[in-house]
Amino acid sequence: MHYNYVGVLPSLRYSTHQRVMRNIYQSINSWLFRRSILWITTLVLAVVLLLYNKQFPLYLQVRRGSSHNLNSILRENLHLHSVCSKPGIENAGIFSNATVYGKQVTAHRHLLFNSVPKSGSRTLVSVMWALSASYNTPEPYYIRYMLDATRTTENKTATLISHLVALKYPTFIHGHVPYLELPTEVTPVYASILREPYSRYVSWYYFMRYGDGDMNETGLLTRLGPDAARPNETLDDCLRLERSDCLNWKYYRLNIMMFCGHDPRCNYDPDYALAKAKKNVDNYLVIGVTEEFTDWVRVLERLMPSMFRGAVEKYLELEDELRHILHTPFKIEPSPEHQETMKKRLRHDIEFYQYVKQRFHKLKKEILSGTGC
């Protein structure tokens, strides 16, 4: 049998040509597809890098590789809770360039809160715990009592530095810790709050004997020295009988001693301690006053939003509950005569308090005026 290949050969040639063209087309498509994927990937990476550099530098830099990323980014960029921010605070110009007081902190850093006994510190710590629970940020870090005179300044400084170095992420650190000058590379942001000294003293005296809803009096009574006033003695009794906790000068100069620093004169020269404590206020972001607690928290939120964003809102949520829990159930005002005696002994602390209050009012007016926050 003979086949006519005349009509077959063109079709074979066409089929071969078609397969070649199809292969070329598929190769081109495959190449274009790969290039497209590469371009898209490059574009996505460029956008991510842009966002990284422009929008999320603080949280992504500090939290890289951490489970805190998402919550922190949401807090910072989606404004899930109140934000009191005002551009240009860092250039307010109401304080000299030699001070950090009132100057906004734009970088993530540790904040060391020097807790003055019975001045509202547990209220702020409670707020910070609530923020940590709500937004999965680092928990507040407690440093044990360091106001005792039995430890040397070198020992206290070494202890504080060891705590700061051990913390991985920027953290709210608190405790009854005096102001200590630290090496620049480990110096945290400092903040604190003072209460009117006479009121603080009365509150402290009865708190140590009756406690409150947070601290039981049984444990507090064990801290009273052998010469201290007994649990059933009023402050009038304590002053009249000259008990140690109503006679020892350290109870009347607590504030200036805490903020004076580590110079030995801080402990025995009240005039020097007062002057030095005033000077050291320049090393604090802000020192507020207990009587204006809400405004103090507002200022903190403004000056260091990376640490305190949402603190005002959280405090207002918890305010009534905290006031109830932290209330000392028994307190009697001393006689007018004893009040006068106490205020004379407290005169250095009172002057320091008034100085701090005056500076806080200037800062508060500059930051909060006309903002509605």
C-alpha cells in the first residue's frame, strides 16, 4: 500500500512548529511568572521595610522576635486606647537644656519609679500591672527596699545596675529606692511623686499599725522597732512619749534624703540635702504631687507614651476600687500643738515639696493646657 505523504508532511511540519512555539510560549510565560513573583516580592519587602522604618521603629526594634509584637504595634498604631499626645513637647523650652525634666522620651528605655512611702506609688503600680495584663507588655519589676542605712552606696548602686542590666525589654521598675547616679549607659528614665509631707507622715504612722486592704497590719507590725510607738498609741501619744518613730530625724527628712543622692552629707546636713535634692529634680522626667494624681499620670503619658500610653484611661477605670482597697481604716489627726511641732520638724521636706509642686505646675500648664486631656 502506498501512502501519499504530500498532504501529511505540511501538517507534520505545522504540528512540529506548533509544539516549538508552544514550548517557547510556555517558557516565556514561566519566565514572566517568575519575574512577576520576584517583582511582587520585592515590592512587598520594600513596603514592609518602609513601614518598619517609618511607622514601627520603637516597638519592632525592641520587640523583634517577641510575642509582644502584635499587641504593641496595635497599641501604637491603631490607637486602641486613649492617646494624649502633643507635637513639639520635647521643644517646649520652659526648662534649661541642662535638664531632662519635662522633655519627651522618644526612645524605648527603662523607667525607674522611686516610690516614696505613702505617696500613691501602689496606685501607679496597680495601673501598670493592669496595662501589662491588657496589652501583653512587660510586667512591672519590683526592687526590694533600699532606704536602709545599713547598706553602702556602692552596694546599692551595684544592686541597682545588676537589675537594670538583667532586664531584656524596657520595663517599669519600682521600689523604695533612693536617687542614685549611675553610668550613662545604664541610666534609666527617672520619675516619682511626692505627697504633702505632714499628710504623708500621719498616713504612714497609722498605716504601719492598721494596714489597708492590700497590706495586713500583722506583717507591718513586725517592722516596728522596739522603741517605736505601740499599735494602740495614737500619734499624739507617740509625740508625747517621744517614741523613736516620732523623734528620729530621718522620718522628718525622708524626701530630701531620698532625692539628695549618695553624698554622705545627705544623711546629716539637711540644708545641703535640700539644695542637692532640688538640683537632682533636673535628672527626673517629672516628679508629680499626690494631690494632683490624675494630672500627673496625664503628664507621664504625654512625656513617655511608649511606657504610659493608656495609663490615664486605666487609672480612671480603677480609681474608685483602688481608693477603697488602699484606704487605712483608722486615722486620728494630732492636736494643733503637735501639728505645729511636726511641721517644724518637716520644714525641709515641706520646702522641697513646694519646690517640686511649683515646677510640676509649670510643666502641667505647658503640656496639658487647652488640650482637653
